[in-house]
Amino acid sequence: MNLRELPVVPLRGLVIFPDSRVHFEVARPPCVAAFRAAMAEDQEVFLVTQRDFATEEPGQDDLFEIGVIATVRQVVKSTGEQSTRAYVQGSCRAALCAITQSQPYYTGMVQPLPELPVKPSAQRKEEALLRQAKASFELCARHIHLPPDIPHTVLSSHSSGRLADYIADTLPLEMEDKQALLEEIDLAARLKLLCVTLAKEHDLQQLEEKISMQVMHQLDQNQRDNYLREQRRAISAELGESEDVHEQADEFHEKVLKLNLPKELEEKLVKDCQRFARTHAHSAESALLHLYLETATGLPWHKQSKDRLNLATARQKLDRDHYGLREVKERVLQLLAVRKLAPEINGQILCLAGPPGVGKTSVAKSIAEAMGRQFVRISLGGIRDEAEIRGHRKTYVGAMPGRIINAIVQAGTNNPVILLDEIDKLCSDMRGDPASALLEVMDSEQNHTFRDHFLELPFDLSRVLFITTANDVGAIPKPLLDRMELLDMPSYTAQEKYHIAKQHLLKKQLAKHGLKPTQLKLSEAALHEVIAGYTREAGVRQLERKLAELCRKTAQRVAEDEAFKLNLKPAQLHEWLGARKVKEDMHNTESALGVVNGLAWTSVGGDIMPIEVLLLPGTGKLKLTGSLGDVMKESAQAALSYLRYHAQTLQLPVDFHQNCDVHIHVPEGATPKDGPSAGVTIFTALLSALSGMKVNPKLAMTGEITLTGRVLPIGGLREKAMAAYRAGVPEVLIPQANLPDLEKVDDEVKAAVTFRPITHVSQISEFALLGDDTTFFEKKVAKKTLVAFGDEFYESLFEHSEMPAQTQRPS
């Protein structure tokens, strides 16, 4: 056939075959102009498909080579629209040879393409392909809705070329597949390509149908669930029941699925959600399940905070918040350094031990802030039920989770810093031992699967940093203490209290009471007097209260007179804080018989504990008063037994125990006292009373004694040394075995107090007893000194007692 120049219309997403009749919209001006030009001439136009749908002004390279020559039957402009509607009928295939014009419409040189007939040798193959094409069309037609005449036309057709074009034009095939069929000139090859295309289309239809069935099934299930929920709400409304239970159950179910828990835990919680939905809104079981699901879904199973392990920043924060405490700060920095180098190490548990008010809780807060972790405090004081730690089983009315799980929920992360405050105040009774329940919590080998009795789900506590505080380490059960590393936080010296008050407490109270630093000033001497005369404590809580009292009174004056300013001097403290609250220590300040200054450890630090001995006419009875414990009573008996056994060596009446009673008293009788460290003090008081030699009032002592006179080490040396320092005692006798403990004593205390180590009671008289080398038995002054007991008593004691032959000073 000869080349023909025809108007060219580029089609977007549309392929037209020979003999097909098609209506379509034409919007682009060149295309509309091409149709109008065709209508003005012989009504023929060349229709070719664009390669890219989005191309607005296609060139020859943007068009497929093969298209169709079509006859334009009708061109109608749409009413009220900018597009034109064309009705065309395909005539024959043609090839686009060249674009000859692009304005005002496209024209091109077109070469009509004849169909290649089937060879006689391939007719049987053509017939087989024709049958296969019809069968494939029938399969595809089952999945789409077609007019009844189309399948009839296909099945009754015997023309291979026309059938292939008709099927391709009728079925919703991909544009690329239709174009491939249009470009195929060979009839046999076209039928074969059609069979392949129909087979692929059939597979896609089956897959679409399967997906559609699944979607419909899901929609049906959702509709069914919604229908049942509506029915359930209607029934609940008729019964007067609340709908909140079902809505909350659905919310809990969604939360459970979002937790990404292991399969067995998720299945358990889902079952509990379903059980919760079936409960009555006002039943006890409903409230219990609600609390259970709320706790389980509120736990931070996978949420954790990122550690900040900058040592310089941590040191700066600790120094800013706390004065002194050098050893504690170094240990905290070591903890952070280990975390930085080995993040996988867990299970380090610190126990901050010290008297009240020394900053244990604030140090724990600073650790949490330095690490960038959440901080939660759990007070253990007075807890006597192990369910407080591990939770109650859900079988009990009012059951609830334990404090550990509640702390995790409160923190919102699975790696917070949890402070177990006052761990030494735990109690135990018939309901269990909470200290034993803490063994699993504080054991890194076990707490990665901690099970709360209420929750009944394993939760990992190994990432939690536990810090405990205690006043009395001795009250902590040994197995529990073994899991912790002790950090001693001792009492503050007067100088440390001064710096803490000046740098922290006073500024804090001024800001708290709305005062400016210029409105209240304390001189150095006044602040020292507040510390010494109005507070008596190991920490600084009472000191902070006194500063707060000063701020309150100043605030009152400032409110009355805005120009008021106070520069407080020591002489003004009586006016502002009243009379001096702290009396002088009860320690003996003058030499006396049978009165010795002892040292005692208390939960708030150390204290001076004088011990008094009095001899009375009697038959050798020993009387002990002052609320003494069994251990202290035994120390008194041991001291008295040693003196009886060594009476001759010590130049004492050998049978003094037959002629007099011994009364040992420790003042402040309402305060219970116990412990072996008073043994040395009781021995010295007895020796002074029996020998008639006075005791050095500038000396205090501590130490345990044995029946053989050995002096054993004691505890709490730092606190006892602090007590001697506060009382102004310049010399202290201590067991020689306690010399290494002096490293923990503050330099300020060691500079003011001289420590005398002793190993045996025979060394005491060298430092403690006053007098010359003559015993009191040979001096009349002894009788005058002890005349209060009665002349007849002492005459009887000394005349009938067997005196040693030698008269030497006891040693």
C-alpha cells in the first residue's frame, strides 16, 4: 500500500483495534483540530497510543509506531464542557513513518499494514490456537460482567484475525498487552500471544478474587463484631448496666497488641481482656481485672531512658548539690565510669548508710539526674508485709501490685533509679518477711524474671539501679546486706555544717520565703552559734529548720516594713531564736571518784555517756541502773570480776565484795543503752571508786574488755570521735585494733583530739587516774573523800580487809 498523509491523534491510555467502534473524550486542542480536519475531508484519521500517559505535547519518539486508521463517524462538543466527544470505527493497522506537522494539529505519513495470512501447513495449529483462545476467553469472562452478545460473538466467530482483535478490545487488558497484540501482523503469532495474555489475565483474576474474598470475609467479620457490639450495648442499656466495661475491654485489647510482648504473655492478657468484657461493671471482679490490665498495659516493657555518662558533668552536679562527701562522690563517679565502659554490667546496688539528715536521699536524686534517669523513692519504714514488695494475689479482696511494680509504672521507663529508703526499718510478722522478698529484687541473677504476685508476668528488673539508705546497718538482715555495697555517710563536723548552711541551706530558705540575700545576713560567728547552740544532730535538718525560722520572722518584718534588713550577730540570736536550746554535755568536767566519760554510738551520731559508780555498805551486791541492756550488764559483771580477781595486784581490799555493794548508774535513764564498748569505761569507774583515785575529766574512752583484761575493738569510732570533739574533750582512749579506723575520722577532729591506743586494762591508770605513787589506803584524804559513806563503814572496810604488802600505784 502507498503512504498516506493523515491527521494524527495521540491517544492516552487507549488502544483501538480494527473493526472496533469507540466513543472517547478529546480535550487537547491539537486533537480536536485533527478530528475537525478529518471531518472536513475524507473522515479518516490515524489513531496512535502515547508511550507515556503524562506527556502533553508528544513527539514522534513519544508515540508507538503501530496504530490504526479509523473512520470518524461523529464529533460532538460536550455541552458546558471544554472537551469534545468523538465516535470512531477502526479500519486497518498502519505504521507511522513520520510526523509532518504539529500545528495546529498533527499530521503524518502513514503506511497501512496488511495482515499476513496463515500458511496452509499451519492451519491445524491456527485452529488449535483459536479453540484455546475461546476457552481462555470463556474462563476470563466468568470473572467479569459482559453483555450476553459478546460471549456469543466470540464463540461463534471463525475468523482468527477478527477474533483476536475483538477479544483484545473487549477484555480489560493492560495497555501494553493490547498494544503488543495490535503490533502483531502474523495471525498465528497474534493468536498465540493472545492465549498467553489471556492465561496471565486469568491468573490475575483468580488472585484478585481470592484477595477480594479475604477482604469481604474481614469486612463481614468486622460488621458482625460491630453488630454484636451494638446488640450488647442495647442489652446493657435495657438492663441498666454500664457500657464502659466493653469499651474499656476493647481499649485494653488494643493496648496489649501494641506492646509487642512474647506470644504467651500476649495470649494471657488477651484472655484477661475477654474475661473483663464479660464481667458486670459494678462487680468486685471487674474492678480487680481493670486494675490488673491497667497495670500490665501501663508497664514500660520496652521503653527505657538513655544514660548520660559524662563524668565531668556528673562531678560538677555532685559538687554543686553536696558539700564534702568526697568518698561517696568518688564511688558514684566510679559507678558511672563502669557503666560507660561496660554498659551490659548490671546489678550494682549501693547502700548509703549514715545518720539522719546527712543527705542520703539527695545524693540518690543527684545520681539519677546525673545519669539522666527517672527517680522513684520507695519508703520501707514500718513495712511488715511481704505483699507490699511482691504484691497481693488476685484471689484476695483489695489486691494490688507491689511497690516495686508500682514504682516502675510511675517511672515510665524500665531502667529508673529506685531508692529503697530506710531499709533498716523493715519489720516482719506472721504475714511474712519483706526483707526476704527483697532478696530476689536485689539479686541481679534472679531479678530479670521478677514475678509480682498480682501481675503474674515476668518483668525484667536487671536494668534498674537500686539504691538503699539506712541509719543502722546492723539492723539489716545479713543476706540482704550481702547484696549491697556499703557507702558510709558519716556525721558532719561543725565546719562542714557551716559551709553547707552558707552555700546551700540559707540560699534555699531565702528563696523559699521570698527574701533577697540583702534582707537577711548572718555573720560567721552567728551561724556558728546557731549550729552549736540551737542544734544537736549528726545531719543538718534541725539547722535548716532554724534557718527557716529566721527567714519566717524576717519575712514578717519585711512585710510590715519593706526597708527592713537584718544583719544578725550572735548577741541577737536570743531575741530571734529564743534561749540557747543545746545545753552543755553531761560529761564530767571536774575530777571525781567513780565518774568517767564514756563514748556511745547512736543512730544520729555519737554522744558522751558518763558512767557513775558508788560504793554502799552491804554484802557485795551489784546494782545496775540507767535502762541498760543485757550486753552492757555483762560488761559490768566482767569488769567487776576482773577487779575481784586482781584485787591484790591492784592494791585493793581483797574482800571488798563482802563489805560493800556496788551501784553502777548511767544517766538519762529513760534512754535504753546497750553494747560492749562501755566495758573500759565501767572498769575505770570501778577502779576509781575502789582505789580512791580521781579520774581525769579531760579524758573519754571506749572499748570492750574481757575477763583477762584485753581491750577489744569497737564500732562507730568516727561518730564517737565526733562526740568527743563536740564536747571539747581533748583526749580519747581507744582499742589499738581500731587504729586503722582513724583514717575515716575527719582531719578537723584528729587535729583537736589526741587518740591513745591501749591493748590491756593495765594501761588505763597511766592516762585516766590522777594521784601520786601512794595508794589511797595509806592516805587519810581517802577517808575524808569517802566520808559520805560513813566512818564506821570505811573503818570496817579497811580494818578488816586484807591489805597487800606492797603499796604501789595500780598499773
